[in-house]
Amino acid sequence: MSRRSQPANLGFLASGRGSNLRAIVDHCKEGRLDATPVVVISNDAAAGALRYAREAAIPAFHMNGETDGSWTKCDQAMTALLKKYRVDWVVLAGYTKKVGSQLLGTFHNRVLNIHPSLLPRHGGAGMYGRHVHQSVLDAGDSETGATVHRVNEEYDQGKILAQRRIPVVRGDTPESLAARVLELEHSLYAETLQEIISGNLKPENVA
Ligand code: GRF
């Protein structure tokens, strides 16, 4: 099997604190992920993800419908920026906006996301943060987990690439579930990316 001569370039879209971004960057630095984080884009100027990217000397940009004039223009500008940085994989790490059609078309099958539940359960519009874990508890589910999936036009509906699960235990709260699932996310996302970059998992072939 041939090996890539160069690590894959990762471009991140993140809206929040950026713990998945950090975990993936750490995996790259430690040589556990054969990739280079080349650019971070956030729709929120105050996002922890942007602050972290600047501290880590990763080019970081604040872009949204207001900064670029409209979401259509923002979609074009984000696509151009990701191309400029020669991004191979677009990694959503807590990105709360829908990804534009130009970006999705340009990076066909190369836009990935992680969601803090066992999709297709507890996904879709409004299913973010605490709401996901409250929904798991309300449904009485005996297990939960995290899902890495391809991104399409609809929230959390792209093909599932990898999942990891944990039990829901007596006394769990949305906060306790969020903490355990987040820990799971940090290893699952980086390890799934490594599977993809090494060619063992081909997102375009997942039916
Ligand atoms: C994570 O729970 C992820 O699954 C979801 O958004 C959250 C982002 O957290 N898509 P962080 O910003 O990576 O800490």
C-alpha cells in the first residue's frame, strides 16, 4: 500500500470553545494523526476556538454573513480561503451554522462533523449542547455516545462514518453525560480522521 508523502491539510470550522479542535491539534503534534492544521474559521469573533488557534499560530479568521455581506458571499469566501490553504479535509468542530452549498460542492465528501449522540438519534435542528443529553435522558436511552459523519445540507444527516458508545447510568444528568461524551469525542474524532487520512476509511464509499 502506498503511503502519502505529505500529511493531510485540515481546515476547521468552529463556533465555540474549541475542545475538539485542541484535541485534534494535539494528536497532530504528538504524531498520532498524520495531518497539519492549516486554518481555522469561526463565525463568532469571541469563540475560544479562534483564541486557541491564534495562540497555536494557526491562521484564524472570523467570517459570517455580516463580515462578508451575506451568507452566500461568506460561503464563497470560506471556500476560496480553504482552497488557498490547500485544505484536504474540512473538519467541523462545534460549528453551529449550516455549511454553504459552494463549500459542500467544492469539498464533496470531504466535510466532516462530530455530534454528541448516537445518530440518527438526537440529531437535527435544535439538537446541540445540553439539549442533546437532555433528550437522551428524556427518552430513557440506556446508552449514548458520539458520531462522526459526513456533512450534507441538513443538520446531522450525512452518512455515518464512526460511532463510539457509553452507558447511561443511574443519576446521570445532562452535564455528566456531556462531560463523558466529550471525552469520547476527543479520541473518536482524531482516530477517525487518521483512519480516513491513512485510506482505511473512505468517506465517499460509505453508503
Ligand atoms: C461537541 O460536543 C460536538 O460534538 C458538537 O459541538 C460540541 C463542540 O465542542 N458538534 P467543542 O467546541 O469542540 O469543545
